[in-house]
Amino acid sequence: MVKSKTDSLEIESVSTLKKTQGLLETIIDDLPFPIWVKDNSGCYLLVNSAAVQIFQKSKEEIIGKNSYQIFPAEVATKLRHKEQQTINDYQQQIIRETFQVNGKEKSYLTTIKPWNDEQGNIVGIVGISQEDPLAIENSTNLLHTVIESIPETFFVKDIQGRYVLINSVGVANVGKTVSDFIGKDDTEIFPLEFARQLQENDRQIMNTGEPQILEETVNYGNHQHVFLSRKNVWRDSQGNIIGLVGFTQDITTQKLQEAALKQQARILDQLYDSVITTDLKGIVTRWNKAAERLYGYSATEAIGQSITFLYRPEEQEYFATTIIPTLQQQGVYEGEIKACRKGGEIVDLFLNISWENNEQGEVVGMIGYAIDITERKLIEEERCRQEIALRKSEELSRTLIEHIPNGSVFLFDRDRHFLIAGGSELTKVGLSPADLEGKFPHDIWLPNEYQLFDRFYQAALAGEMLKDEISYYNTVYLTQAVPVKNSLGEIFAGLLIVQNITERKQAESAIEESANRLELLNRIAGQIRASLDLDTILETVVTSIRELFEIDACTFAWYLTENYLASNDESFLGTLSNYYDNGETETAVWQTVKEARNPSLPSFIGIYPESAVKPLSQKALQQKIMIVDDAEAVSDLSLKQVLQSFNCLSILTVPFQTQGGKFGILSCSNHTVKRDWKESEIELILGIADNLAIAISQAELYHNSQNSAKIASERALQLEKALQDLQRTQTQLIQSEKMSSLGQLVAGVAHEINNPVSFIYGNIKPAQEYIADLLQLVELYQTEYPQPTAKIQSQIELIDLDFLMEDVPKILDSMKVGAERIREIVLSLRNFSRMDEAQIKNVCIHDGIDSTLRLLQNRLKAKPEHPEILVVKNYGQLPLVECYAGQLNQVFMNLLTNAIDAVEERDKKRSLTDIKANPSQIEITTKLVDSGRIAITFKDNGPGMSPETQARIFDPFFTTKPVGKGTGLGLAISYQVVVEKHLGSLCCHSVPGEGTNFTVEIPIKQKPEKPQQDK
């Protein structure tokens, strides 16, 4: 029964301890000043939210890391020095640190204190930071110097709510400038909901004419701000309300402090730990619910008494001689003490006492946290007994560990100190148990070494079993992590079992490699035989071999003799003479036709005379495999020179002969590092070569069967070409007749219009002179006879003589402008038709383009349904061009008409607003390509064309326009005029949604004879 009760108390104690620790962490995390805890090695164990904010990192990025992993090296070195000094001297240190907080630089004073365990040993350090008072004072003085002496927001608004004045404090509070406020109302500055709240408050004040003090809340950025505003009306000298004056103070911090105080009061009563506060004389001022449960006294009984009523005389003496002096020196006391409950029962407590400060930072009393550790003390006593028993079994464990085959065992405590270490693997790496026991992993191995096993330590101490393989310096270890528990079920240590399985893994790897290569051979053979195309077969082989063996290059070459060359490519022999100065021709060559290589290597594709690679050729023609692991070690000097000429370090060549009698060679080579060719690799390459020979024979048979089909296909292509030529001829005849009739009609109309217009235009100037003389005579009469008769005066008023004298010259000017416009149109018609220039002549390209634009002016100008289509001319300096001017003008007409159709089609799908914002535009660019050619580009911002449409735009009778609107001949004829008539080019580039470019490129001078060119 006693044992059962003890076990129950132990379990309850552990659970209580965990809850208490959780509540303590919550309290620390809620404290407004930064707090952090480190172990003796300098790694962070705990940080609160305030510390996270100034470190500018998450808790996950801080916990477990040291200062060098978080701060710059110079800062980390300074901090580590102070920490080590605190541990060595057993005294607190104070350092000044600077951090970037919310985009501002802040200075902090950090107090570093030692952290002791129950026996008084230093197990870590605690840091508590607060803002540097000196830095705050300097910042405040600087701020007061800059702003307009008002320490809060001051603003003035007019009757419409627009800001007339605001001080720099006000704009700085919301991250804006004075210019962002002046002349604007709240809706143009703040979030809409907050702005409307401000405007409503302002209207109430101006309606009542009474000042108000109110709180206004706004969510600005990721934070909520509370402002205390004092507002009053602004009156002019007559007492009329003309605006509003206000002072605004950010009271967010005060609100948060009020909420924090209320929260702290609630927390104190909800804490599981006892919390007691006293004044400086030790009189109890606060006593939470947990204190009532722990000591048995109610708050009413305890408040007002001296804190010493809880302790026996010996504890009271310890309180006076140790606790109070420690508190005075270090600002905090932590330790164990015994106390008396109301019924006289003695309990063991863990006590934390610190000074309690008011808002001004003055010490006003003490605050103490107490945890009942009575049950924990019993558990610790039991743990000590178990550790003694563990030591007794240590020798037996060592004996077992030393005899583990190909392995080692490590027993470590919760701090990762090695307690026991041994095994045969330790000796192999030059270590003994004495080198490890009592030390940490990082004391023995480098970080990249001991971190390999870090997850196993974590798993064991977390109560988890973990088993995995670890590679360590070309050795593979099967590693297991096992938690070690005491009789209470607590994990107090971990076991790491490491077994060397390198030989087993090598054997498994060899078996797997053999199976993989067999599978790869079957797969490659399947890929080779799956195709009857020789290029595909050879490409598959060289690529697969290079990827499989990870070599620098794999090539395939044919041996070509004089007979083969003469029968297959008579011009081929002539090219071989380029290899010799004396003009002699090789009778046989090796031609490399396929390769797969490292991109950093030069290409091996090409023709190599047999004499240049004679050692390799002899081996291949004798059907002998050549294997070279190290080219430098080759005794055959001629072979060595050949290999060096290709910068080859290692090579493996496999020759073969096809059923048709052709010789080929498959070559695998390394050019960056040497390679020892394994027997298994050679066997696999030989297998691939056998399959390659079979596949080539099949491809040859297939190739022969394709020759007949190729001849038939060529004849079909000839018929198709003849049909295309017939269609082009038909198109040319239609267009030629059409252009001839159109040219005659345009020329006749131009001639008939030109005669009467010339008559009108030629008489306008004399008419202007005659009327000017008459007007001068009238003016002279008015001067000489200023008092006309009543009848003349009546006629002057009837005809409004002054207006008539002013308007008659304007009418004549308008008639002259109209006549000139008609002459320009007539000239454009004649220029466009070029009836008098049927043959090739030197003409100005720009004149032809301008004439075409004038004829299309009716489609380009603004209309009720859409604005004007803009035409941008980027004319370069062009010489006169020798061309068929009339036909070239027709090309310009076709291209410009298509561009206008395209932009009009795009505008139908857009609103008038969109069209005005992004108007339709046609850009015409001319330039010299070189000394003999010019280019004319027509670019529109229409809807563009798909690749499928672009592929067919020059086909006769192909059109994308509706029936009746396009014949499909315009671009086909334009192509013929540019390409066949002028030996030029007509190119199209279009992207859907971005527009289309047509570029006409023609020579400046035409050749006497122009050969026909296919589209």
C-alpha cells in the first residue's frame, strides 16, 4: 500500500511540475521586457516574445542555436565574453546592446545572471533586457528639438474637413509627410472605415460648437492604435465656425498597460504557482489562490502579516542572512527552502524572489513565486538510489559492449554526456572508451560529424526508437537509438548502438548493380530495335552509353573506302584534299557521325583520314577491342600521339562489321579524369554493340525498301509543284488584268479631274489680286468721302460691308486650299497607278507610300464610332530604288489595307474609352539594310495572328475575312511582286494579342534577268 501511494504521488508530482513549468513559461512569454536563458555552452534554451521581437527571428530559429548563429561575429564574441565572465566570476554582468526594432535603432541594457541548480552549480545563464535610459533621453531631446514643441499631434481642418495644418509629430505617427495631409480630407489618408469615423466625430463637434474629448481606434498596418483626441471648433473673428482644431495623443501603450495589469491580476489568481508580494518591510500585500492552497491560509488571514510567519526560526535566519543579501546584490533569488503550512506540516519549496518596481522603476517591494517540490525531492532520492544500482551494473555492461562484433555502443545521459562507450569500431577509428566517457559529442568530433547522429540523441531522449543507416567516411553504419528508463518510467539516459555494415552493403550493391546493368542492356536493346531509322539508332546508343557509364564522350564512326566514296558521293573525295598541302587524296577515312559528349569538350563530328588515326584504324579493321585505362602509360608511341591529339586520358573502342560489309567503331572515352574500365562495363558495352550491329542491318534493309517509296514521293512532289506554279500563273493573270483596268480607270479619272481643277487653281491668284484692288479702292473711297449719301449708307449696312471685306480674302484662301487638296489627290492617283511607268524606273519609295496613305485617308481619319487611326512614319534616308513602281504601290496598298482591317476588327471589341486610352496605330519604318538593299516595315497593334494562320497567309485564295470582303489574293500577289518580280523577300511576324509586322526587303538595283523563286 505504501509503495502504491508513493507511485501515485510521484506521478501526480510530475504532472503538477509540467503544468507549473507551462504556466511559468506563459508568464515569462507575456512579460514586456526581453528575457532569454542559455545553457553553459551558450545555446539558447528559452526566449520570450519580447526577445524574439528585438532579435528579429522566430523562436524556432533561436532555440538550440548559439550567438554566432544569430548575430554578427563581433557582437556574438562580445556577448559570449560577458557570458563566460558571468559564469567564471559567479557575478552578474551588464552590457549595452543595439537592435533594429520595427525599423528603428534601439539601445538596451542587458543584465546577465548565473542560473544555478538545486546544488548551487551553475547550469546556465539568464539575460534580462530593458531600454537604455540614456538612449531614450537622447532620443527624446532630439525629437523635441525637431518638432514644433508640441509633444503630440496637432492639426487644423477647414469646414470641408481638409487639413490646413499638421505638425511633424502627427505625420510621423502615421508614417507620412506634411504634404501627404495638406489639402486632403481623412478619406484620402486613412483607411475608409476609420476616416468615416473621424468625419462623423468632426461633424458632431462643428454642429454643436462644443469641444469634445474622445477615444478613436484605427487598425493601421498590422497593429491597432488607440488615440485620445481633444477637438474644438475653429472660429473666425466674427465667431463663425470655419473649421476644427485638435490635439491627438497615441494612448495605445497606456491601454495595453491597463489591459496587461488587468490580465496580470487575473493570471495571478489563475496561476497554479503560489505568488506573494510584500512591501519593503516584508508585509504581505498580495496573496493569490495558489498561495491559499499551498500554505492553507486565506488571503484575508495572510495580507498584512510579516512574511516570516511562514518560516521556522532557522529558515527566518536563512532568509535574513542569505536571501535578502542575494536579492540586494543580484536583483533576484532562486533556491530551495522549507516552509510551514497552517496545520504545521513542513513542505519543500522552490522559491523565486525578485524586486517589484512601480511605473517609475522604483523598488516598492518583493514578489515571490513558490512551487511545492516535496514530491519531486522524494523522486530525486529514488533516482539517486537507481543511479547507484546502475553504476554497479556498469562493469557487466562494459564487458558486453566490448564484445559486440563490428559495432560500438554509447550510453549517454540527458545532457548527452557519454556515460559508457565501447566496442570494436571505436578501436578502428583510433578512439578508446576513456577518450569519450564524461565528454560531449562536440568535444570529440567536428560539427559535421557529430550532427550526423544528432537526431538519434533527440529520439532516444524523447522516448522514441529510431533505426537508420548513416554513411560516415566511406563506411556505412546501421544506427539504432534506444531510450533508457528507470523504474518510474522516466527517461534518464539514451543508448546509441552502431554496427558497421559496409561489407554487407557493398555485396548488396554489387548484386543490385549487376541486375541493373542486365536490365539496362535489355532496355537499351529494346530502344535500339524499336526504330529502323539509323540516325535514331545511333543517337540512342551513344546517349544511353554516356548517361549509363557517366563518361565524357561516346562516339560512333563509319569506315569509308575509296570505292564506297566514289559510288555514293563523288564530291566527297575532293574535300579530303584539304587535309594535305600536296593535294594528295586519302583512299579511306573514318567519319564520326554521332556523339554524346560533355558540353565543355569540342565536337568530334567530322572526317578523319585513316593515316591520321592509323593505330585505332588497324585495331578496328582487325575486329579487336582496344582498352586503355591510362593514355600516359601506353607504350605504343603512335597510339599515344593519336590519343593525346584528342586530349584523351582513357578509351574503350568496340569495332564491328555489318551484314553489308561496312566497318564501324563505337568509342567510349574520358578526357577530364582517368578511368579504369571494369570487366562488367566491357561486357555490357559488347552486348550493346552486338544489338547495335543487328539493328543497323535491319535499318539497312529498311533503307533499301524506302528508296522506291522515295522515288514515288519525289514524282508526287513534282506534280504538286507544277500545280502550285499553275495556280500562281492564274493568280498573276487575274491580278495583271485587274491592275491594268484599274490603272487605266484611275489615270483617266485623274486626267479628267486635273483639267478643270487646273483652271480653277490657275485663276484663284489673279482673282485674289483683283478683289484686293477693289477692296483697296473701297477703303480709299471711305477715306476720301467719309460721309456717304443715305442710299449708299443703307446699302453698306444691308450688305455688311466690313464683314464682306474681311471674309472675301478668307473665302479665296479656302478655295485655294481645296484646289490644292484636289491636285494632291490627283497626283496621288497618278503616282499610285504609274501608268506612265510600266517598266523598271528609279523612284522614291516614300512618295509611293505617301500616295497610298492619301488614298486611304478616308479609312484612317476619325469617325463617330472610333477615333483616328494613327500613322507613325519612321522614314530613313533612302536612295532612289529601281523597281516596278505601280506593282510596288499595290503591295503597299494591300499591306496597309490589311493593317487597317486588323485594327478596326480589334476596335469593334473595345469600348470608346479603351480605344482613346490605347489608340489604334500603324507604324511605317524604312531603312537601308546594307549598301544594296532596303527594308520597309508595316507594323500594327491589332489582334495578331496564330502560328497556323501565319503559315498560310501567302497561299492563293486563303483569307480569314468574311465572305465578300476578301478574295485571298492580296498577300499572295504581294509575295509574287516582291519575291519574283523584285528578287526580294516578304516576311511576317505576328504574336496573338500584340500585333503584326510585315517587312518588305528589295534590292536597290534590279538584275537584268530575274530567276523565278518558289514561295
